[in-house]
Amino acid sequence: MIKGYHSTVMKIYENIRNEEKKLLQKRKEEIEKNLPEVLNIEKKIGLYSIKLSIKLLNNIDNKEVYLNKMKEKITELRIQKSELLVKNNYPMDYLDMHYRCSICKDTGFIGTKKCSCYKQKLVKLYYKDSDLINILNENNFENYNPQLFSPKKNDGGHISPRKNIQNIASLSWKFIEEFSHSKENLLFYGTAGTGKTFLSNCIAKELLDKGYLVIYRTAETLIQNLRTIRFDNNTELKDIILNCDLLIIDDLGSEQITDFSKTELFNILNRKLLKQKKMLISTNCDLEEILKLYSERISSRLLGDFTLCKFFGEDIRIQQNINSKKF
């Protein structure tokens, strides 16, 4: 899915430029019909500009005086052109190329650096093509319902599952609202069916809608991606996983755990933390299981660099299924 996104985005820019060139040509044809003197002035500006460029390269007497006169003449012609357009109810820039992004001029790049509009196009493309677009139609804050969780405290518990999910939802909103300047990462852990994936998807939708690039991977799929990056040298996939605004790793602990997976997981966690690119990880494991399953280097980052959010209560998916089948 990821492979080929860059070429697709660049094709979008090419199409934009071609569309704007066609629109400019139509505007010129309209002016040629209604105000041909404007195009004549444009031709004169073009000729003077060529002469100016030539004289800049040549050594002539009183070069500076001559060049200033040429520049003044070009300025006068531009003023005449603008006045004619405005007088006839046309904008001054009617015969200029119109760019949808004035920063990169619809190229996607400022020098060798990607323009901010490049990421916006990538976000829309990823969102459209990914499975998330269907999932997030259901898993979003509009469908968030804490009433599904029990209001009763568990034995020995300080708060009820309902109050707990309300607290985590509030923390999730804070994470979204402070996303642009916060360094926070989230670790959702607890038993299956207690809302971890649902809230992860709620966060993903809000950030995607704000124009951030969110990449969702199950732990198993992420390891497969990291294998592809390592052995196939897939630089595009590497760039997106490393530099996305939020990487969501779902169901950590369900992947096949090997020396390779532990090494690559540590590397991706460490590099994302160093780059201050945020992560949200969910797992059915408790903290003791994480310490047993993973190396000390991984565990220390998960437990030391992430805000820990414990989910508990009955499996709401089972409860919803039972309720839907009641007569």
C-alpha cells in the first residue's frame, strides 16, 4: 500500500500544474479577444526582459545607467498592464500562473525539502486507501459510550471501569489537543475487549482529520514491514514509518517474538523517541508480561517513555453481542 505513494503524490502535482497551465491559456485567449493591447504589453515586457538579461552579461559604457532605464521601462509597462486589467474588471494577476501552493509552486518541494502541502496530500491519499477509512466510520468519538462500562468498582479497585474509561478518554483528548507541541507517547494495556483499540482509532481519526499523518499497524504487520525495510531496502516505507506524526502499534505481544523482532522493535522505538515522533501502543499484556516478553532495553522505553493507561472491566464486545441477541 505504502510503496508508490511518492510517485502518486508527484503525479497529483503534475496534474495540478497541467490544469493551471490550461486555465492560464484560457485566460490569455479571453484577454486576446477582449483586451489584445494587454498581450502586446506582455510581449514588450518579455522583449525588454531578454535585452536586460543580455546586457547584464555584456560590458558596455554606462552599464548601470542603461540597466536602470531598462528596469524603469519594464516597471512602467507592468503598471500599464495592471491598470488596463483592473479598469476592465480583471484582477491584476489574471495573466499570472496561479499556484495552489504559493510556497512550493505546486512542485511539492522547497529545494530538497518536502513542502507542508506534500504531507497533506500524503495524509489524504493514505487515509483514502487504507482500511482505516472504513474502521473510523464506526470507531470515533461520536460513538464513544462510557455507559457500556460497569459503574461498579471491582474487588479492591479504586475506581469503576466506567470512571476509568472516562479518565482515559479525557487524557486522549488532551493528547490530541496538545499533539503539535507535546512529547507524550501513550501505552494502552489491559485485558481484551476493554476499549484499547477503539480509543486508539478515535485518536487516529481526530489527528487524521487535522492533517497529521497517522500510520496504523498491528505488531505482526509492523515486524513484517521492518523485515521488508531491512532486507528489501524499502526506503519509502522506512521514511513513512519513521517520520509519520503518529505510529499506532496495535496488539503488541501478539507478534511472533524472535531475536530479529526484538532488535527491530527496539530500533524503531528508539529512533522514533530520538526524533520525537509520537507513538501509541496497545497491548493485552500486563506490565509483568511485557517485562518477561521483551528485552530490558524495550521494556525500559515502554514503561519509562510512555504514559501508561490501564484498561479493565468486562469484555464489552461480548456484552454487546449478548445484548444484540436478546429478545
